[in-house]
Amino acid sequence: MQHYAWGGYEFIPQLLGFENVDNKPCAEFWMGAHPSASGKLETEEGLQPWYDLIQQDPVSHLGEKVYEQFGELPYLLKVLDVREMLSIQVHPTKDEAQKGFEREEAAGVPINAPHRNYKDKNHKPEVMVALGEFWLLHGFKKEEALQQVLDTVPEFNFLGKVFAEDGYYGLYKMVMEMPQEEADELLLSLVEREITTPHTKEEPGYWVSKLYDGVLPTGNIDKGIFSIYFFNIVKVNEGEAVFQGAGVPHAYLEGQNVELMANSDNVLRGGLTPKHIDVPELLKHIVFEGIEPNILTGEDEGQEIKYDLPVEDFAISAVKLENGREYVSKSRSAEIFLVMQGEVHCSQITCKRGEVFVVLPDEEYTIRGIEDAVLYKAYVPVQKSA
């Protein structure tokens, strides 16, 4: 469990079946073998951190091909409950992550230093599947739509010339490197207008007003507000997914999802956060082009809905089982199953909503629905041998 300040108070405790007596925000529930917060497996010696078990016997836990390619469990599965907006962020490519990590290591920056950008050498592509209505920022608006924003928001009118001459990069660089006093002066009237005007969630003004709880801020104004206007505001419905590749700026705004990502913690931030923001580093990694958000509905194969993802590190599917029906498969990597609804039986284990089990590689297995059930399955898409 991760108690980040932006998390909700009820969804994850209800999912996992405990009472949040301390009233802590419950933002993320992690499932996997991340070294800083590993899940635990039931063994004959009792509960053991899965990360440690993988170190002791990697092939049994990862499978030979996954171990050869990645040397670790290459994914991390999470449930997120987003009550407040997350930071605007971008993830580096694998090549850039390696360079950045080695640069900071050579400079002697401690791995846990708050101003450290690169915690490991890995890229961090991720996919989220919505568990209900979910809202996020995802990539820059297309040119015509962004031009319309610059034309219709009075505070941004002077930026139209910058965008026409210097494109996405010049525009974003200018506002992100703007002295804080200038940004405060520019954005104060905008925030004041938005918090006194009714908005729908499709409009940037709704999220500006939510950021400040409808109250005019007295301190510095967050430059992340520019991104709320410049990026696509995306609504995703239950069962739909969005993939975030390297270089695509994004931020989660509100809702609950299941998220699957590469096993990395490399995040470059650009606002809406008290955490470290490194604008020059951020600008080096963003893809500066307008995009049409690609919402994945998944391919329905009867019992299983599979989402087509452009990565080798991980894959996710939703398994739907009616009471008494069986899902029969053979694992080619470690497969994590999260029961989101109902109850199932697999081998000697019975699992209900909020419980998680792992099928280790090269196992033939059968999951039977004891009630109508929905499970999310995370795995590595290992190709079958010819």
C-alpha cells in the first residue's frame, strides 16, 4: 500500500476488505516484486518477499526466457485511486534512462535524494485500464485545437505568435521557463475567472478550479496549469485502456484504474506537484507533437479481453468467468491474477474480490468461477517456441 497524498480513502480499503481506521489516503496497491515494496508469496517456510525468492531461484519464478531477457520480473501491477490530480510527467526511453542513471551515479547523487531524476536504468511505459469513469491528461492537443485555446483564452493570446513561429517546443519551453512572478501575474486572473464559472469535466476550467478547491490561491500559482489547457483532456470508461509510451506527457486527474508498467521508478515532472521539477530535463524527453489519444477497447476473445500493447515487458487482459465456467491455460511467464469481482478456485487456492494469486511459469492451470467473476491478469508476452 502506498499512502500518497493524492489518494482516496475508501476504494482500496473496500477492495482489500479492511477498515481505514487511521483515515490515511490509500493511493496505490502494488502487486509484484519491486525491490522497494515487494509482494509476498506463501511458501512452506511462511510468507516470503517475492523479490528475495526470485534472487534465490530466478528461473523457477520468471521462466528461462524472461530471465534471459530481463533478469527480473519486468512488470509491476497496481490499483490506483486518484482523488486529487497527479503530477504532470513524462517517462524516458530505455536508452535515455540508462544514460541519465549513469550520469547521476557518476555525480554522486544519492539514489533516494529528492532531486534525483533517474532511480534505475529502465524505461517506464505503462497502461491503465479504467475501473469506472476515469479522467486524464494525455499528450498535446492537435495544432488546430491548441491554436483555438491560444485564441480564446485572453491570458494566452500573446502565445499564439510563439506557437506559430516556434511550434510546440518553443511554446512549452517559454511557459515552463517563465519566471514565477510573471507566471503568477499571467495566471491569477485566469484562475480567478475559472473558479467563479461553472464547468464540465471536459473543460480545463473544471480542473483548475478543482486544483484550488474553488479558492483563489495566495501563494505562487502552479505552472502545471498551462498543461491543463495545452494537453488533451481524456475521459475513459470502465474497461477501456490508455497506453503511455516514452515521451508522451500525461497526468491522471480522477478515478480508479488497474495500472501495469515496466518495473521502473523514472519520472520527470512538470507541475501539479510539490515534488522535484527539472524543466530542462523534462524538455529533453517530451515528444513535441499533437496527438489524437488512442483509447483501447480490447479484443474480446470470449472469456478474455486482451489489450494490444507495443511493448515486450508486459501484457494485461481481463478474464471474465461465469459461475461454474473454467478458464484453462498454460503460463509462459509468472502471471499475477487480481480478483476484482466474485470468487474463483485455482489449484488449492480459493480467492475472492481484492485477493491476488500468482501462477509461476510453465504451469498448466484451471481457474473455475465459484461466482460470476472478473480477474485482471498481468504477464510477459513470451512467444511460443517454434
